[in-house]
Amino acid sequence: MSAARQRPFRRVTSTALAVLGAGVLVAGCTSNTPEASGGGGGGGGGGEAASPNDEAGETVRIGFSAPAADHGWMAGISQAAQAEAERYGDVELSVAEGTNDVSTQISQVETFINEGVDAIVLLPFDGAALTPVALRAMEAGITVVNVDREFNSPFAARATVLGDNYGMGVSAGQYICTQLGDQPDAVVAEIAGIDSLPLTQDRSQGFADALSECGLNVDNRVAADFTVEGGERTAANLLQAAPQIDAIWNHDDDQGVGVLAAITNAGRDEFFMVGGAGSANAMREIQGGQSVLDATVIYPHTQAADGIALARLIAQGKSLSDLSSQGVPQRIVLDAPVVTADNVDQYIDAAFES
């Protein structure tokens, strides 16, 4: 194949992963090593197994497909998944080129089916649109692990790994309540992501529900688009419309780069801000203590890495460690903890870069 042509798939090897760069791999895999606080996977890539599940078994061929890495969180998803696979000597990972084209992603999954992989870890660009091909994979006897964006059929995946979008909103609202709960007239603003997406709607609902518990509500709300440019533009509009704000929740740390730029340009600092997703740059702002950004709520970028680990266990007929029940749960919803100056050191080494 000509080097000028785009390759839709690439086999992950030690050499291929090395070119990602040491800094990228640290962000992607630190949370999955035994040494990391609150880490994700086991520890199969090192000399000693952290649990019997990490001992080498039959080789498992896994296909992985996700949207294009045009966003810091999505890039972190793919990097962490590849780093997780590299830790296991009994995993062979085929990575499809990231794409935001539904037809292309369907074709990628069809290729995995034709190759006869043992498992497919799939973060669909559109869960509903990818459901039929995921069903075909399951019918072909291939284990499918659905990540982040759900299929619309329970039969399309053996296991599903999700972040908690509603829980993100609850965590952000509860944090703001702890800071402003004794101020019933406090002005709370919200900078959402893309309003048409269910995940944005879930985050906003959780936020409103949590605020209501302490007598607060969202006084000013705008929606951006998960980009730096959109965040800056939307935040500038918000700041012009609201002369006084006590707290802001911004749904996404990538768009938060633009939000913080708009705040700086406006010369506003009478409020504090809570971010979303848990990027490394947001955590550095929190560490520095000189920013309006007081906290961020994690939306784990390790979901696909967890998907790789679960696909391996399922294919090898193993159970999830530390559970009494046999097998692997069908549905796992990850926590949405709040990162502040008090606990940022526990999370920053495993964070993704915006």
C-alpha cells in the first residue's frame, strides 16, 4: 500500500506504541498500573501479575474503533486503550483509524467481523447507527464491548462501559452547593456542551437536580460545542449578559480552555468555576491556585481501556477480580469524582491533555 494512502487499520506493536511519545503514554496508562492511585486495570504487562487474571492466557484478538481524536478527551480514550492492550502479552489489538463518518465506522466493524477477531471494543460515533453491525458481530460469536455511547439494543453488546453524565452534573452541583448553599441569592451560570446530545441533557439535569437540593438554580445558561473556539465565544456572550455571577459550571475542559480565555479577556474574577472531564491542563490550573477554576468533575477517558481489559477477561472465560459473582458485569457505570486542590495530586498523573 502506498504511504500516501490513508490506512484504515494498523496493528499495534511495541514499536508502534513507542512513537506515540513518552508523555502521551504516561497520560494514557498511568491510571492502569498497580502503582497509580485509583487506577483502572490489572497489571499484566509487567514481570509479576497483580492478580490471577493478569497471568497470560490464550491470545485474544481485539478490534478497536472510536471516533476521530479531534478532541483531547477522545485522543485520551484511544491512547489509553492502546496502552492497556500493550500491557498484556496475550492481547493482539487491531486499531481502526478514528472516524466521524458513520458509514466508515460500520465498514471497520464489518472488517473486524470478516477477520474473525475474538472481541470488538467499540465507541460508536452514533450508538443507534452502529447497533445493527454490533448485533451482527454478536450473532457471529464475537464479544462486543460497548463504550461511552450506548447502542439502542441490549443484545448488541456483551458488556457496556459508561461514564456517568447525570452523575457529572450532580457532582458539579453538589460542589457548588457546598460553597454557596448558605447564599440563596447566589447567581449560578452553566456553560453546556452540544444541547442536542443526550449526554449534555443528562449533565444539565443532574446539575439542576443537585442545585435544587440546596435551594439554588441555574440563572444563566448557554451552550457551546465542546471546542476551544466555541467555549470562548459562548463564555464571552455569557459574561456580557450576566454582570454578576457567583459560580459557573462548564461541562467540558477542552472547551474550558476557551472559556478561561474569555474570562481573562473580560477581566472577571468575582466567581469560581467548576470544569468537566478532568483534563491535565484544568488540573494544573487548580494546582496553581491563581485561576477562577476551583475544581473539575472527571468523566473517565479510561473507559475504552476498561473495555479492552473486560474483552480480554470475557474472551478468556475469566471473572472480574474482587467480585464474588462469576463472570463480568453486563453494565459498568464509572464514578464522576470532583477534583479540587485538596486531591488533585491523586488524579493529575493519569489525566489527558486538552
